[in-house]
Amino acid sequence: MNELKRTPLYEEHLVAKAKLIDFGGWEMPVQYAGVIDEHHTVRTKAGLFDVSHMGEIDVRGEEALAFVQMLITNDVSKLEDGKILYSPMCYPNGGIVDDLLVYRYNSQHFFIVVNASNADKDYVWITEQAKKFNVIAENLSEQYAQLALQGPLAETVLQRITNINLSQIKYYSFAHGEIDGVSCLISRTGYTGEDGFEIYVAPEYGRQLWRKILEIGANDGVKPIGLGARDTLRFEARLPLYGNELGAEITPLEAGLGIFVKLDKVDFIGKEVLLAQKEQGIPRKLVGLEMIDRGIARSHYPLQKDGQEIGFITSGSFSPTLNKNIALGLIRADLAIQGEVLDVMIRGKAVKAKIIPSLFYKRDKQAGHSAKESGAMSEKISAK
Amino acid sequence: MNPVELKYNKEHEYAKVEGNIVTFGITDHAQESLGDVVFVELPDVGTTVTAGKSYGTVESVKAVSDITASVSGKVVEVNTQVMDSPDLLNSEPYGEGWLIKVEADDLSSLDGLMTAAEYEAFLAQEEH
């Protein structure tokens, strides 16, 4: 067995008595106090996540813009410097290599954040594609600890220890500044469906920031949050997970990420196939499901209609916010009709579920800049 | 902390024997490793269960776990309360969080189970 990788915050997880699991080759905290408690903490207060396992790839060079445009399906040409964009990255056959965030410093410098379990594969893929361009792609994954502070109180809490005016960082934007005197990259991004920040810092300062944020947020109820709640939070907000909603055998159009696929761009890897799929009709569609019968639909359970297999569950769980059992399924597009009743095959037994809108949870829009954010958020997660 | 009057199997389930009626449930260690229990599937009263075979499932947010009968027999009572409040398995695994009561055909299959002391030794061993 390969030795599991540990993040710079590993010792803190032991102190916090986290339950640790193997996640994509990383020894990560799945829960501290309990998944449901942690889930509610993020929805109602704020929670701190160790996401240091995420991969960071820096792309620099004269042709950086042209390269990133070729690499991903979304369009970074119109993105302002200091802004971030979400995008799938596809194979020539339209299947998904990974989904990622692109931070634009300028047209010659981009910072790409990828999924932990795909980081090595992505780096190989990116460097291979980079050969045709005057760019250098560098894997900086080891050079960062990454923390995410997510929840309605995230800004209030973090503002106490940073010299950056956080209200100036709009949704999907980033800035450099100091937190607790330590130099960081801070972005208003996340994977929970809540407002919040992701903080990139040199690994040796990871523990200091982790402790400081938990300390200054303690009276507000800020707690550490594990990967278990991270999954239920992202699932309720229909944020896709690679390996579940996304994969090499699923196109971004099928996964409901069409608005992040700019078919009017001159060229990008996978364009031809995706264009043809769009024109000929997308064969499968991602739908939301609510269980009618008792049961929890889990990832990869088959979906049937009249005894015929028509798709499978991509993610399914008890939803702590809605207090019911819901799921996402990838099914034949012609059956993706609201209200349609399907059978989830749970250990050989047909259990009824109904198609419902898949955006299970959307946070309340608030006054001020968060109203604008919600606009961007709904673009991100209401992709059809 | 594992009650001495119960018998335990290696799947971290207990059996409470009262005459020929055996109550099944999961141990404190089981609920601790599962995390928040959110769903319990149990057989109907009147159906039969078989020693060593699965009779239902206990699901936490992240995991699905089969539950195994430690005796064969007829289900005489089902704890419907845990179907509505699965969190009882976390808060009171040995009390209100019991699962089903079975009228045993024969109690000999219980001979293979562990006493509380043996189960604790087994837990200590599993830690390694």
C-alpha cells in the first residue's frame, strides 16, 4: 500500500480528534464533531476546512492566455485580471479530465486550482498540452497549505485578522494580503453553497492560521469541518464532484455544465465533439431526485424506468438542510422530466424516487455585495 | 461500557437474550465508527431471519452497513421508533436504539458470540 500523503495541518486534525480517512491518496479528516453538526455549522455560522490536498498549477508565459483558452472549455479572454473562473477541462472526445478554477493575474499568468485526486494526472495532461505553446506550467501543489472558511459569518470573522478589506473582494475574485501577519492569496470562492473564502498560504504558516481562525471565531461558533460535510454541503448546492457527476466518460454538457462550455470560442480541446453533441442532442441529463419510498440512493446505484436501465445515481445522501433523502442522477435525456417517477435499484430492490429541480439548496440573497455574488453563484450552480 | 449481560459478534452487533426472545442492536463502537445514523431498514414483523445473514441495513451520512442476525427465528417486534429517529442508534445504542426482537428457533448459534470482556479485547486488538 502506498503511504498516504499528509497536509501541513495533519497534526491539528489529531489534536481536534478528527476521524481520518484515505481520500484520493491523502490522509484527511472526514469528520470532527459529526457530519450533520458540521454541516449546520457551515450553513448557519462558519466552518474551517483543510483543503491543502487541492492541487495548484501555475501557468506563465507569452502565450499563457492562448494556452489556457485551448485547455479549458470556458472563456478566460474576457475575464478581468484579479478574477476567477470555473471551468471543465476536457479530453478531445469531450470527456472531462477535471473541473478547475482559473485565477487570472494577467494574460501571461494564470493560477489553476485542481482536484486533489486528479492533481498528478492534470499536471501531466497540462504539461503535455503546454508543449505546443510558449508557456511554463509549474506544479506548485507542495508550496501551499489551503484553508477554506465558509459560511455566513466567514467575512466578519476573517476581517478581524486581515489587512485586506474583504468586502472589496467580490465573488470569484482574489487578492493578496496578510492574515495574522502572514502573506496569503485570498479568494472569495468555495465548495459549500455559502459565502466564504479560500486562503492559500506557505505550508509552514498553515497551522498558525488554522489555530488563529478557530480561536478568533470560537465565540461565533466557528469549528473545523471535515470532508463528510464538505460533500453534503456541495451536493445540496449541486456543485459537481469529479468521480461522481463528472468523469472521463461524461461530457460537461451531460453534467449540466453547458454554460461553462463556450462553443463560440475559436478552438479548445474537445470542441468538435461537444459541438456535435449539442447539435445532435445531448443523450443524458443530470437530474435531481427526491426519494418517495424509504431509502437512500447512493453513488452508482442503477436507475430504472419500467424495468429498463436508464441511468445511474451520481451522488445521493440524507440532506441535513432539507431533512430528506435526495440524489443526483445521470439519466436518458428524454426521461428527464420534472415529476417523473423512477426506480432506484437499492440492493436489488426497486425504490421509488421523483425527479425534482436539482438545485436543492440556495442560500438567501442578502443586501449589498452579496446580492451580486448570488447572481454569480446562480450562474455557477444553476448551469443546465 | 459494553453491558455485561449482552453477547457480541465481530460485526459490532449485540444480542440480548431473554428466554427465547433475542433483541438485536449495534454496539457503541459501531455507532461511533458509522457516525450520524440517518436511515435504518428493518424486516417486517412475522418475517424470518437467518443466523449469520443480513436482516437489514443501517446507514450513516457516508456509509451503508449490513446488519447480521445472530440467531435464526421469527421477527416478533420491530423498533419503529428508530426508523423515524435513526439518531437513537447514536445516542442510545444499548437502550432506545435497539433494532428488532426475534423469537429464536434455537439458541445454539449464540455460542459463537463474545462476552463483553471478550468483545473489549477484540476491540483493542482491532485498533492495531
